[in-house]
Amino acid sequence: MKFFMFHLMPYPHLPEDFDERESAWVTLSNSNYDPTIGTGLYNRYLDELEYAEQLGFDGICVNEHHQNAYGTMPSPNLMAAALVRRTEKLQIAIVGNGLPLRDHPLRVAEEVAMLDVISGGRIISGFVRGIGDEYFSMSIDPSTSRERYSEAHDLIIKAWTTEGPFRWIGKHYRLNYVNVWPRPLQQPHPPIWIPAFGSTETMSWAAERHYTYLSVFAPSKLLKRWFDGYRAGANAAGYEAPRDKIGILLPIYVAETDKEAHDQGRQYVTWLYHKGLKHKFEHLFPPGYMTDHSWGRFLQSGLGAYSDVSYEDLVKQGYAVVGSPATVRERLAELAEELGFGLVNALLHIGDMPHDHTIRNMELFAREVMPHFRAQSAAA
């Protein structure tokens, strides 16, 4: 099993009751953001990610979101650049660049290739469509997002793997000279991760290309269905998906005892799901963003607003893992057996967690949880 330290870099210094009036996304006024506080947060968050190397994590993750308090990384490539020169062995997973949100896919191809060369081949390139809210933030038509995503992906892969210059005449992008400098160090290109939220089209698309498939923020019963869908897509493509191609983003909080973990973790997990992930329905699901098939599957899933799920049910249903080292080991083993994943993106800074609790959480997880699974993998 591989372990990556995931970070969202939230801005939690908001009015206590802001979520009673407003979503954390799109329309929450930036008058609530204090750049002086932000300076301290960014540097603290980067320190936490860099510390993951000392603790023996396989890698770290940065991601892209726009105009919200939940995750203040509008440019994941910029964050990766800040981390590349301060780390030596960690893989750095950009999870991921929102392709339909960019005017020019070649900027993504160039920046990721440059990071891969600087890092000595330690970059993982994630590609995402971006959630519905992003299309309001960027004023982009969501109904064309899937075809823009697909074409941008194909252009980037060809730019990385084909000697230039060549022409690209597509529906959304037209270029007379595609000739990316630098080329990526990893050949034929950096590993590709595809984060998704239950889209059947994305499951099949990722499986056909042998890409790593990640799922996020859902109960285990739904994750099982999604991972099974990816495995079915792999079988249809003529191979069996290995466990290390299936990953989960999981908030995890470890303390010395179960009581201490729940006493402290309740606040952090609740902030993430009830405040940070509070969306306006019309922003999260704009018309045309989902296909009719995926929309029907989503309605059948019964997945509702996160704020309607109590802390107890968030833990019970697998939205988060909280407890002592022994409890976390046991629960993580249960989930891995049930869902069949071999890649854990551990969200170890959760919501409004203070720095000392983040560091202790990272240390306990790295020293008391990760070695247990690595020993099992070595034995196997």
C-alpha cells in the first residue's frame, strides 16, 4: 500500500456562523480573507507537506480550486513548484489541473513537463474537469466541459509523446505549432491520476487508459460501487486493475486514545463536511455538467448534502477515520479489504485543525499506522 499526504490548504478564519448564511464557494465575499493571515497559512501548510518526506510518506498531493475557503490553491502547479526544490525523494502529485478551466492546454503541458524535469522525474499529473462551482467562478460553459476535457487531455498527451512541431486542429483548440519545450523527463510521460466523483463515463475512460482512479468524500458503500465500476471498465479493456491503481482520499485523525481522537477530531471533521464542503445545489450541479446517465446514477445513490450527515455517521459510514492508532489501523484495513484500494491519500490536516495537531496527526499516522500496512505488503 502506498501513502500520500493530501492537503487542501483551507482558510478557516471565518465567522463562526458563516455557513448558516452562505456557502464556502463562489459567493463568499473575499472581504473575509485576510492576506496577512494567509501568508502564515501558506507557509505553514507548505512546511507540513515538506515534513511528510521526513516521516517516510511516498508522496504529497496538491490540487486546484477557485474562489472558495475550502481549498485556497487556484494554481496547483505553483504549489508544486514551491515544493519541488524543498524535497528530494517524495513524489509530488498534482491532483489535478482542471483542463476545461484553462484557456490553453499547452500551458499545462509545459508547466508539468518543466516540474518533472526540475524534480528529476517525481511528478504525478492529475487531470480533472473541476466541480460545478468552478464553472461559475470562471464563467465557463459547463455543457462543453467533458469534450473540452477530452480534447485537452489528448493534446497534452500527444505534445508529451510526439516529436514536434506538429499541427493540432480540433473542435476547441487549433494550433499550427505544437512543440513543447521542455519535454518531460519521465517517459512516455508522468503517471496520470484521475480523481472523480462517481461519473460512469470517467470510470470507463480512466480504466481504458490504465490511469489511476481516485474517489473522494463519499460513504464506503458508494465508493465500493464506483471502484467496482472502474474494475469493470478495466476488465472490458482486457486487464485486471491492480490495487495500486485505485486510490481513496480519506480524512484521518489519530490521537493517543479513541476518546481523545473523537473529542478533538469531531470539530475538524465537522468543519470540513459541514462548512468547507457546503455548496449551493445550483452551483454544484449546473445544467449540462453531468450526462443524463450519470445524473440518474447520482439520484439513485441517495447522496445528499454533507451538512445533513452527523459526525457519528460520517465516521460510521466511512467518510472519515478517527481513533487511536490501533483503531485507525483496524478501520483502514477493513476499508481496504471492502473496497480493494492500494493507494491512500491521507487528508491529515482537516478543516480548522491547528498546526500542532496536524503535526502530531502526521507523526502518529506515519509511525503507528503506515508501517503496519507496509509490513503486510512486504510479507505478501
